[in-house]
Amino acid sequence: MPTFSAFVASIQNSVTTVGTGYLTMQESSGSTVCNSTDCGSVSTNSATCSTFNKYGGHLTTVPGQTVTTTIPIKNSGTVDATTFTLTPGACTRSTNGTLNGSATALCPKLDLVIKGGSGGGTTIFTGTAADLASGGAVNVLAPLAAVTASTSVPISVSVTLDSRAGPTYQGPAVSQPLT
């Protein structure tokens, strides 16, 4: 009489999981830090930081003078950033103390150069503050390599008051939100 046998083997995977990474941003200057999660959580991932002035906050600029501010932007998340944009708001003129010239169009007289990356950086934008406001979002990653998780990229903003700005441009200031 024939004999039959059967062999059986099995593996049970009791821990089978998958999860998602997250993308968060961090801006810092000295001991001051602003995280994209400061106004909530990673669900909103948006914060307003009034402590960083990318235009330098220099209120006594003279024609031809350049003020450069460099702020490192860190991908503090766990996944690489595949898009990274700088979205400007309206450029608005305001008074700056008691003496202000009559010129109202100061934004077109402020030349901007925005660079990203190390070693002097790659030019991301060049034009006036008015051009930046009317041009919409600027793709920061296009000229740069990806901003990988846990790495920083220095962003520098140079602002130069047009050397042809005459006496009517004395005194006022501009503000422009950058997101």
C-alpha cells in the first residue's frame, strides 16, 4: 500500500504597517526660530512670523545702497520637498517718521535680487519689489537641487534703492509680505 505525506510551512507577518512622512519648514535667525507648525499642527502647516524681515528692516537706506539679509530655510520634515515657492504680497508704501518725501511709487525704485543655495547662491529672482508683487509665486526649487529632509538652504534677499532716486524719495518705507 502506498504512503502519502504532505509538508506544510507558513510565515505569519504580525506587524505589517505603512505610514506617511511629513513636510515642515523652519526659518531661523540667531536664537529665533519659526516653524510652519507654530500656529497649529502639521494639518494646517502654516505660520506667520513677524520676527523675520527679509528686506533687512533698514530704515535709513540711501540711493545706491544695498542691504542683504540671509535666512536659512530648513526642511524640518521627514520627506524631500518637491516644490518650494515664495509668494509675494502687495508692496505698499508707508510713512517712516515725521519727514517723508512726496514720491508715492517707491516699490519700483527698490531693486531686488533673491538667491538660494550655498557659495553665493543661484539667482531665483531679479527685478523690483513692484515686479515681485505683480509676478506671482516664484519657484525657488527650479534653479536649485531638491531640499532634502532635515537640510537647510540659505535664501538671501538683496534690496538696493535705485541710485537715481531723488529727494522726493526721502523718508518713506515699504512693506511686502513674503510667504
